[in-house]
Amino acid sequence: MRILIVEDDPAILRLVKETFENAGHEVLIAINGTIGEHLYTTRPIDAAILDVMLPGLDGRELCQCLKGTLDIPVILLTALDEWEDKRQGFEHGADDYVTKPFIPEELLFRLQAVSRRYQRSSASKIQTGPLHLDIREYEVKLDGQLFYLPKKEFELLFQLASFPGRVYRREELIELVWGFDFEGDERTVDVHIKRLRHRFNHPELFIRTIRGVGYSLEVNA
């Protein structure tokens, strides 16, 4: 990915830039919001990390401007940990919020998590074997029969069906379906898998358990 990082603290900027470059990403950097705005309007980017307290155009304003033209993940950085500040950030379009001081690897992990959710939502319809899913309408069709599932059951099935045969770890499914800040445990996944199995009993479609790891959707069409 090509990632825009806007941060006025040189030490933080250098550390984050090195972390993301070491992970194989291309990084564009800016020390204020005006330069950051110029970069994303003249160069294609896949994600952005913006400090809130920037000289001139602050991070929240920059986020709002960016989100007005691009549908990409944006994470805000701040030295403040007040809910009101986070609320304003989310209202300006931020996808996640990281409070300073932070571990650069956590920032990398959070951006990867948000990016995967974007990738998942980029496709609104999936067909795999006899199964048809439409995320816009939250419809499930199996052999032409229409079903409506509870929201999280549908999103879990949609994620599994996005890559049939791929093994998803339980913690990965928690992250992708329930979000990084979910406070429950991995048993939530097991409960929802059990419900899906109960709803769909089909000779060509089943959810396989990989003991000690997670689940995959198998299609024998």
C-alpha cells in the first residue's frame, strides 16, 4: 500500500515511516496539513495516518477533506485520550484512533485490520457454489431459497464465503467481523458458527473446524 503519514513531530514521523517501510509499504510523509492535502490530491494513496494537532489545517479537518474525495482507511493520532476528542475524530470520518505514546507495530496492525475491512466491503455480492450473498440487502440465497440472518451471522458468513477454503483464525474473525475493540472473547465466534451450521445443512456447503486454529468454508460444487 501507499500510505500518507502526516505528523509534525520528526521523531514520531521517522519511527512510523521506518516501521511501515520495513513492512513493505510505500510511504509519503508531510509535516503539516497543507502539505498533506497537496500530497493526497496529487498522488494516489491507499490509506492515511494523520496527527490531530497539526499546524494550519489540523488532522480532523484534513481527514474530513480527504474522506470527501477518497474512500480509504484513515487513522488519527493524538496525545489526547478524551472521548469528546475521539468523537469529533470519528464524526470527521476517521476509521480508528490511536493515542500517543503508542507502539508503532500496533499502529501497523490497526491499519492492516481497518484495510481488511475495506477490502471485504468492496465486494457487495458473492457467489460460491449454491450460496449467494448480497451485503447491500443482507440477503442469503441457498439453492434459490431466500434467508435473512442476524447482522453478525451474515457478516461472519460473508467473510468466510469471500475466500472459500481459506482457514481463518478465531482472533482474525473477531477482528474482521466484530472489530479491533471488541471486548468479548473467541467463544463468540464458536457460538455464531454453531448457529450458521444449524441454519444451513447442505451437501455441497459446510463450515470446517480446524482444531486449535479456526474455521473455513468448504464448497463441494
